[in-house]
Amino acid sequence: MGAEIPVELRASAVVFRDDRVLLVRRDRRDDWVLPGGYPEAGESLAHCAERELAEETGLRRRAEGCVLVLEADGEQLTHRVVDVVFLAHEDDDGQAHDDRDAAEADEPLTRRSPGLAPAFVPLADLPGLRLHPAPLARLLGAVHARRDATAAVVDSGSHPWEMALDLGESDDASHH
């Protein structure tokens, strides 16, 4: 067996608007990712996804349930990142809250963090983008088609979290 490498845990949010998905373009790497980041001490993964979404895009949404768990090896195989992705919904009052006026809600989003540019991207355009991780285009299409199916994140003490979601793909495809 090879040497063990550190595992980093992060949380992200996926937000759909019709047939578009919210992504963040990272200038430094010239790629696109879901809004997300690393949890702060004592912060739940769901709250982390909500906080990072607001910080990076100005959108405030409730993280409903887990729709994906992404795993990516870091550059040079120095670490592995496990990203728990939550479907983000409207707040409890049934309204989508932005830091912008309702009239501007469908306009391009403004940069909230240096080097990050959020945008709602048509799902049909995803295959032509440099996404990280690479299978994100296929996976987001499957999540969009079944966005009513989320898995709960369960804190059961001895098993920190368990989650599952059938995206209608074979087992072989999910291990790539």
C-alpha cells in the first residue's frame, strides 16, 4: 500500500435556477467550481455550505440535504478532498433571499470575493467548461433531473455521517 495522505473535508452548495446552475469561476486556476469551502470550528457541514454560498455569491439559501459526495485528489497527490454537496433551497418563508433587489435577481451576480466570479450557467454549457472536479457536468445534470431526491446527513455518534442518493447511474460509473 502507498503512504497515507491527508483528507480535507469541505461543503458546497448547488443552486438551480430553471435550467441553469450556480458556479464560481476561479480566476487563478481558470476553472469553475460549486460555491463552497471548509467548515469553521464547531460548524456543521450544512451551515458551512450556506455560509460559503453567501460569502461567495451574495445568495442566502437553506442547505436542504446532501445530493453528492465528491472526492478529488489534490495536485501532486499531496492530499485528498472530500466535498459534501448540499442542494440549496429557499428560506423558511418560501422566498429566495439575495443581497440584491428582487428586480436584479436574474441579473449576473457580482463578485463577492477577489478572484471568484459567480454566475448562473446553462446546464447545456457545462460540457464545454473546465470544471473541477471534471465529472461535475454529468453529475449536476443528474442532480438537476432528480433534485427532489436528497439524502439526510445523519450524525449517529459512532458513524459521523451516512448518506446515499441513487442518481440512476450504474455502480461502475460512480467509482470513476
